[in-house]
Amino acid sequence: MLDLLNKGGWVMYPIFFCSIAALAIALEKLIYYLWTKENYKTFLREVKKHISTKDIKGAIQFARLKHTALSRITVVYLRNIKRNQFVFEDILHRTGSQELRRLEQRLPVLAAIGHLTPLMGLLGTVLGMITCFEKIQSMGGQADVNALAGGISVALLTTAFGLIVAIPVMTVYHFFENLVNNRSDEMQYLISELNQILNIHPVDKKTKEL
């Protein structure tokens, strides 16, 4: 690996470090998403069971045992149901925004790495080609074809390496982005379900967008 990095030039090193950073972020987010995973239907069924028996405290206690966005939204919702509608909606909107920030944390870094590494690879290729043509010029245009081909292949290494890093990074990013969107939808569905069950504090469209 070190020989390959040296062969491609200095641009290979920032691309390599970006790949390490992307791997660390991807693993951290995967662990977080698995740890905070919640079956929406099962969770809602348990909450409904407590609410149907007027056991609001029991529903709150059940939700507090979880460590998910759905559970925190439920706790905030049930603890503030007696507040006036404006305050209730503001608290709920703020909580939803905080949960989304947790889910999206460091995803922009993945996206940046996915977009920048091909550009860095292209930069390395351009610099390598400039070096090749400078050698041709210094030789008065009488360059060895084999040497020239070897120089071009080395220059193209950075573009290939940049794409090798960017493709899986962007794949993971879009997978996580889709997961975040699904969980955001689940939070909105949960609020709608609780509104319907309790028939209080109808949340307007602005609040539903979390």
C-alpha cells in the first residue's frame, strides 16, 4: 500500500486519509443507527396499550426505557399534553429538530469526502500529466514511448484511487440518508397517531415537518 501511495504522488495521501475518516464515520453511524433502531409498529402498539387504559405515566415509563428518537418524542409529547397548543407545538418541533440533528450528525462530512476525493484524484492526474509533458519538452519532443506510457499510467492512479474511495462512500451516504428520512417519517407518523388517539393538540403542518 505504501509503495502504491508513493507511486501515485503526494495527492494519494490526502485521499487515503479521507478514506480512513470516511470508514470511521460510517462505522460510528452504523453502530448508532443499530443501537437506536426501533420497530415502529411494536413500539406504537405498546404505547397505545398504556394510553387506552389511561395509564399515561406507564406509557412514559415504557418509552423512557428506550434510547430512540421515537421514545424521546413520545416522552416529550406525553409530558406536555396539558400545555397550551402554541407551547406544545413549539416544544415538539424543537425536540423533533434535535432528533434529526442527532441522526444527521457527521453525514455532511461523508458527502464532502464523496465529492472531494474524485476531484483530488483528478488533480493528481493533471499534475502527473504536466510532469510527463515537461519531460517530453525537455527532451525536445523525442520521448521514449514506454517511459511516457508509464508516466501516464502513474498519473491516472490518483483518479482511480479517488473513485475507488468516492463510490462506496457515496453509496453509504445515500443509504444512511434514506434511513434518516425513514426515521423522520416515523416520528411524524407517531405524532399523528398520538394526536388521533388522545384527540388533543392537533399539530399544524409546520410542526409535522419537524
